[in-house]
Amino acid sequence: MSPMPAETDRVRDLAVPAVLSPAAVDAFDASLDRLVAGSPDEVVLSCNLDYITSSHIGLMWQASRACADAGIRLRLGSPSAGLLRVLHTLDLCQFFAIGADDPDDSAVAPRSASADRGDDTVVYEHVFHASAESVDCAIKRFVGFLEALGLPESLRFELRTVFYEVAYNIYLHSGLAPDADISVRGDAAPHGLRLTFSDAGVPFDPTRAHTVSTFIDVARDRQKRGLGLPMLGKLTDRMTYTRTDQGRNVLSLDKTWGDSSD
Amino acid sequence: MTDSNINRRTLNDDTVLITAGWTLDNNNAHEMVDAIMLAQADGYKFIIIDMRDLEFLSSAGVGAILGTVETNREAGGDIVLCNLSEGVQHVLTVLDLVDYLTIVPNMDVAVSRCTAKT
């Protein structure tokens, strides 16, 4: 393993936070934006993590994409054996240069994400705020997770839309303060994803609300708004809602698909 | 970071081109509605919406188009969508809208489609 280089104008360090509080994630986003704007030759992503969640992987993926888009080499610094095992299991090693010093190593650039997932469920967890900025960041991070799963574009587009519609619906209609938390968990299996959102906003059961007959009727009625819930009904296979004793809305959305590996 | 620019350009007496930005969602769907309704008020029978840059279409974006298309059709015209990405096309397919909306591959086909109906 190569030692981590001293930070210079051309080589900059960026640390993945161990504890992923909203503030820590926002700070990571801001640091990444600043680094990329500075156009260094290389960013070394420090990953001294005792435990690794899908959200950590999501941050790493986000950094990988941002650097690749800006033509900046990204390298993992001091990855733990556990992290390397996780990257190997997810078939993501190819997307990160690990301890290499060869500037021509093209492993930094994300290529077609065709991770051959096993039968294990991959868990995605993230907590974000009920503000437009935080929701937008959460969507961006979720898109990175979908890309890491290697799903086809059309399916990623559907799942991104589902995430967007739910997250924005909570943000706009839950009555939550901008610094209130919204949590999301994704359980990705080889042929399906369950997304579960939880928030402490006003009680709302969307499974009882989507009553549009068809979208063509919507057009004939010249209806321009209120299509989010019927769209969710079309884009998912099942929605379930509970209001917990702790006063939280818990909405789960299931989406299944065929074999995407062929 | 959001490029939500919605631009309008007149192609001929009957047809106007509206170019979508890279998202059409809660943040800018009302701008698309305004652009379409202004073109309708100006008497354009055909509105071509070029989606070549559109990477994301939310329910608000779908509503902007669905809620306005019948006005053009009642006037003997239409709203024609062109240059859709695979993702946008896919979502419209899932919503059972590809046969209802007029969707063509590119601008040339869109213009000729409008000309043929004039």
C-alpha cells in the first residue's frame, strides 16, 4: 500500500466522515465541491472507517463521479481490509484507484456500471433534512447508489423518479421544519428494491389518496398538478403506509424487475 | 446548478419551438406551463418541445404537458415532443402516454409532422 502523499496544490486530501450526520455529509459535499473547483491533479480519498455502510459507499461514489467529470484522478488512501472486501463484494474495485501511483491508471474513471450483484441484499441508508437543498443532495446521492448497483438506465430513471416524488412530497406537504430529519432506507435485492421513507410530519397515508383513473383522463380534464401519487402508483408495484406510535409516517414502496444482468 | 432554462423560438406562423432545460420538475414546471399557454394565447397551433437536454421529468413536468395539450388539439394543432431520452421515453411508456402524446424522434420529423397537419 502506498503511503498517503503530503497535500500539495496538485494533490488534495478528502476524508470520508465516519459518522454520517447531516452536518458531516453537508461538510463533505462542500469540501468535494471546493476540491473539484480547484482542479488538482489528484484527490486522495481517506477512508479510515471502522465500519462501512452503503452511505459511505455512496459518498465515495459521489466523489469518484465528481472527479471523473472534472478530469481529476481520484485514489483511495489507506482503505481498510473491510472496505476493500465491501468494494470487492459490490464489484466496485474497478471504479477506484487504490494506492496506485501510476497517473495513467484509468481505474479512476467510472465506466459502464455493470456490477454483477450476488444474492445478498444491499442496504442504503441516509438521513437528510426537509429542505430543497438537502432533498436535492439526497436525490443525487441516491442516483449514485443506483448507478453503483448497475441497473439499466430506464430502471434507474424510474427509481430516481420514485425517490424524487416521495422526498419532494414530504418536503412540500409534511409541515416539517427545514432542519427536521427525513430518513430513507433502500433494500436492494437482485430483482427488486424496497424504499422506506420515515418522517415526523403530519399524518398522511398516500395509499388512500391516488385515485386518478388514467393519465389520459387527466389530460382531458386539463389537470396540471397532483400527479405525483398516481405516478408513484404506476412506477411501483406496492405501497404500504403505517403511522407509528412514535408519531412517524413510514412509507414503503416496492419495485421489482426481471434479470438485469443479461 | 439547475439549468432549468426554457427557451422559445418561432419556426413559422403556426409553429413555435420550446426547448426544455435538463430538468422539468417542481422547480420549473410552472415556467413550462407559462411558455405553452403564452404560445397558445399568441395563436400558435403547434408547439414542438425539444427535450434533447432533458435528463429528468417529474410528475409536475408531465402535468405541464398533459394539462395543456388538449387546448392545441381543439384548435386543430398539437404539442409534439422530440429528442426524448431513453429514461423520459420509458416513464411516459409506463404511464401509458406514448400513444396519447405525439412523440417523434427528432426536430426534422417534428417540423414535418406539424407541416403535414397544417
